Amino acid sequence: MILANLQERLTPKDLEFVVQALSQDDEQSRTELEQLLMQQGVDALLDRPELFELLRDSQEIGSPSPELFICVAVRETLRRVGISDTRLSNYVGALLYEFGLRDRAYRISQHDDQVYRYVADIVADIDQESGRRRFLLQAHLGNFTLWLAGVFPDRISARKQLKGGPGLEYYEAMGAQGFRQAANNHIARSLDVADVYARVADSFATLRVALNRLSDSTLFADYSSADKLMRQVADQFRLAS
């Protein structure tokens, strides 16, 4: 299952990459950053607001690892919508990282045989299962909807227009429901994930908007449409209200 542990996966090589990116080959700056890392820990570097752009745009420092890039990107993107919860960003980052691997997004756990491609199928099975599998389905309902609505909002809009599928509001409602059910499950408390599930449920709509902005600016920066523009404008007003 997915845990709020993406930052824990960073290696010494990743931290060296961060120092290199922030120092810009200035020896004095490098020394100060290394001292800051030793004295205050990795958060002091990952919280630097310029780091995301440096990792995304600089061609001179090479390519960061997927774990490092996603960790920094999610952390900064959530901060820009007013979420500075490190554990929450580590959970969302771990979700993006793991769901980007092969077909993990369609399974409730890495080696589970059942493939789920539709939210309705997950909901139907939740009502039929019990115990640990019911818990995993509840968590997957939240994870899967946040993945789809957060990273692929334009696919949802296109499917709604072409086939009459549900819109983003449906995914927000179902995702929050899944996380809230999982948070209230006794298994979540035993695994120490109940609090992070509850936080995701409470802030699902804001997280969706934040991930949309990240997806729009990194994965689908060249794609434009009237629906995309309308979504961006509506979300801007939504966050401002």
C-alpha cells in the first residue's frame, strides 16, 4: 500500500544533487548549504522556493531522480495553494510516483490480480468485501480518483463530452468518500495512516487543483483547449473564495 514516505526514499546522491542545484557551483554557497543540511536537516533545503524551477528548467545540472523531482514538485505545488503539510505532500508524492509505475494505478496493491479501470467497479467491490481487502479498496478509491482527477483532468472532460461520463465534481466526491472511509477503518489506525487519509479527504478538492496545475505545467504544457482554460479560471476563483 502507499505510505507517506516519498522523502524517506531520497538517497545521499539526491541530496548532493539538491546542493549542486541550489549552489549553482558557487563554493561558498555550497558550504553554507551543506552546513544548513547538517544543522537543520533535509527540509531546510527542500523548502527552498527556487528548487522546483531549478530542477525543472536547468539543463546544466543534469536530471534529478524521479523520486527527488516528484518530492520537490509536489511539495512546492501544494505550498502554492496554501498546504504546507509535509506528511501530506509525502503521501501525494508517493502516490504519483507509485501510480506512474507500470499498471500500479489499476490495482489495489502491487501484486493484486484484479484490475480496476473504472471508479464504479471499485465502489461495487467495496460493498462486497470485508476485512483487509475492503480497506485496500477504500484507500484505492481515494488514490485512484485523485490520480485521475489530479493528473488527467482533460481526459475526464473529454470523456464527459464524448460519452456523457462524470465530471471532476464526481471524482472529488468519490475520492473524498474513499479516503474518509479508509481513515475510519481500524486497519488505517493500526498502520498509522488514518490521519493522513483524513487530511487528504478534507482537502481533496484543493489537492486536485494543485495537481492539475502541476500536470498542466509539466506533463501537458503544450496542450490547450477551451475546457482547460475554463477549468483553470474556475479553479482560480474557487481557491480565492
